[in-house]
Amino acid sequence: VLDRFVEDDRDYLVLEYIPGLTLRQLVKAKGKQKEKDVINWASQLAEILVYLHGQKPPVLHRDLTPDNIILQDDGKLCLVDFGAANEFVGQATGTMVGKQCYIAPEQLRGKATPLSDLYALGGTLFFLLTGTDPEPLASSIARDVCPDVSQSTSDFIARLTAFESGERITDAESVRGFFKAPTSNRKGGQIDVS
């Protein structure tokens, strides 16, 4: 986002053009992605969410999907389409936005929180690993579709997409820590720090 302005009681965002493919276009063209690439992208997306959710008040994207993430030529991801984003203030409600398969249950009820973005992240990772959209309003278990996905990654995605927000990974910092940990330290969806 380069700028924001209001004219004739209408809000406008000035956005930078980002060349590259959306992650949906990538999967459509090349099929499901390698787990090592998805882990790299998950780490990048977690960094983005740590930044957004760390603002005072937190900024919720509310539409984090493969359609709104662009893979640039240098391998870096860019989260786009902040038209649905808002600042989170208490129990703020708002118009339901997002694609059905990536909307957390509480967001569907008009009560999006930072955990709603983590739910959408889990659905996005599921899509990248399996080549299929997740089932709406359900925990996404990648190994049920692609048995070659590691158990720890599949379990972690299932925790990100738990129906009850209290059963989900609690924050983007934890997601970043999991995906930055060496593969040998990822066990059962938890980080083994020993």
C-alpha cells in the first residue's frame, strides 16, 4: 500500500503493481508444491502476519488466500488485496469477506480476530501441499489427501485450521517459530526445543 486518501466520501488505496503469479495460478499451472517450498513460504507469510498483527491495534487481512499471495521472480511472497483488511478493535464486527474455504468460523459470524488470519494461512498451506481447496469450516488434514506430507506439517496445519479458535495455534510468532525450526525439531505439530 503506497497511499490512502478519501475523495467524495469514498476511501481509496494506492497499491504497488507486483509482477508474478498468485499461488493459485502457480498450483493451477504446476500442481501441488513441494513441502520444502511450502515451508519456506509459510515462514515468509508468518513474518508478514507477525508484522500486521503486531500493529497497535492489530491489522487483520481477513482475506489471506492463494489468490492474494503473489510469488515474485526472486522467490519472495507478497500479500496483496488489503481491501478487506481492517484494524481490530475490541469486539468489532464487520461485513463478512474472504473466500468460503478460507474463512474461519468466527469470521463467518462477523467477529474476525488475528486467529482468523492464521486459520486462512492453514487453509492456504493445505492448498499448496494438496492442490485442492480445503473443506469449509473444517480442520484441514493434508495427509488425508497427500500421504507424502510429513506428519508434523500436517498436524500443524490441522491445528491452524481447528474449528474452535481456542484449539488453534495462538499467534503468528508461534507459526514463524515452527516453520523456522529445523525439520528434525518439528514433532507432532510442536517445536521440540530440547
